[in-house]
Amino acid sequence: MPDTDRRRKRGGGRRLSNAHEIGQLVLVRCGLCNVKRWYQPDDLLKIFGDIEPDLVGSKMRCERCGKNEFMHAETQSPTAGERQGIRVRRLAEIRTVRRVVWRDEQ
């Protein structure tokens, strides 16, 4: 008999790969400046890995106000009528920035 005392992990196994397979979109919004952006789960999967969609908001920063404390993400399955009015942001490229950090020796 399975052990039922332990708590289940948050999210119940929903991942970005699952959202991509069933055709959902990820809505990321800033609670401070009320900006809404729609993303393909597959694009976010390339950046953040296969994580829960709810955790995407904490890993992103708002482009308008520059803060990440107020970011919230959720998956949605828009209807065909709603999908026509949605502008989805697509991943164009990933740039890696190298920064030099110096320390002084005594």
C-alpha cells in the first residue's frame, strides 16, 4: 500500500514541457505596472529548463519597471477567438555576456 502521510510536491508534476504538449501558453504579468506578456512554453523551456510554470515569474524581470518581486506566471489555454487577439513573444536568440570580476590582494 502506498505511503499517504507524505505531502505531495507543489504543482503536481505540471512542467513547461507538459504545457507545450497540450498547446497552452504562459501568461507572465507584472503586478506593479500591470504589463501582460504571452510566451510559448517551449521558448521558456530553452531558457529556464523544465520547471513548473508558476516558477517562471520569479525568474523573470519586468522590462518596464525592472523589478522581479511582482512577477507572476500562469499557464492558460485560450480559445481560438482569444488566441487571435494575443501577441505571443517568441525567442529570437540567447546571448551570453561575459563579465570580468577583479579582487584585490593584500
